[in-house]
Amino acid sequence: MQNLIKESKRIYSQFLLHGPKYLDTFDFQPITKFTIEALQTKSLQDYINKNLTMHQEISMLPIQFEPDNSFAFAIFTLAPSVTMPLHDHPDMFVLSYVLHGDGIREGWNIKQTHLEKLNQFKKTSIQQDVMVEPEELPRLSLKAGSICYTTPSSCNLHSFINNSSTEPFVFLDIIVPHYDENTNRTITYFERKKDNQLKLLQQDEL
Ligand SMILES: [Fe+2]
């Protein structure tokens, strides 16, 4: 776990220096290796075995959260047949490592021209329908050991679907940096509409 924390701190400091583009271009191999290494440690395995529950449709088990939101590690569990709503990770890097089950990741790349629209939406409380038309990526089938990545310009909108009607779908997220209400890193949810359009959802529409 220490290597994973050290690498997450390093990535965050480079993000502060170079901006979000750093998160698109750095070498993902070390953080991937340190994630797998952390998951092989007995202390983390014991913690997961003791605390992982699936009493809700979607549950989150915190592993490590930094008070300054520089990074966060958490395990998400989707109950059988549950879909995690489509959401974004503005200016964030996320490594998702599947621990258990059979799932699908749906992903979209938001166009640069639509980012401004999205940012305006985040700043205003005026109720009006705002749509974006992102590029839809091929669906990824995920099973235990699968890894997928989210970066500021690649697959920044995503959704996870539990493909199994009997088993939970469980994955660990390594998030650098984390959501932070004091920055532009706030979450937006989307609803799929026809013609590849996505409608941005207000908090009260969730
Ligand atoms: Fe996510």
C-alpha cells in the first residue's frame, strides 16, 4: 500500500504542476503494478473480507481518503443486475480494477466544444435541459482481474453495469485527484437519450 500511496502523491504533485493533461499522458504502468501489489497484501485482503457488504444496490467501502482530496481509494459493489449511473470525472484519473463478477463498462469521450457547456451547467442552478453529444466508446467486458482507465480526455464519462443476475460486481477505484467541491472536480450525472445524446441531470432529477 505504501508504494501505491507514494505513486498517487507523485501523480497529484505532477497534476498540480502541469495540469490535467498530465493525467492523460503519464505512464500508467507503475500505478497499475502498485495497485495489484497492494491487493495481494494480507492486511488489505483481511480488511476487504471483513468489511465488504452488498446490502444496498450500490455500496462503497473506503480504503484510503485524503483530507485534501489529492487521491482516494475505494471499493464499489453493485448488487446483481444493478447499473451504476452514468457520471463524469472532470480533470481526474481513475484506475478501476475488477475484484469479482461479470460487468460491462460503457464509456464516452466528451468533445472539447461541449466541455464549456458542461462547465456552465455545473455553475448554474437554472432548470433547463442541456444535452451533449459525446463520442461513444466500445463497451468493455470486465471480469476479475480486468483493468480500465479514465482520464480527462479519454472515457471521462462512464457507467458500470453488473451483467450477472446472481453475483455482485466488485471493483477497486484508484482516483487521482478526487472530487472536490472547491474546484471544478464536481460530479455530474447523465441520462442517455436518443441519437447518441446525453442529458445532463440536475441533483433533483437523480
Ligand atoms: Fe466513476
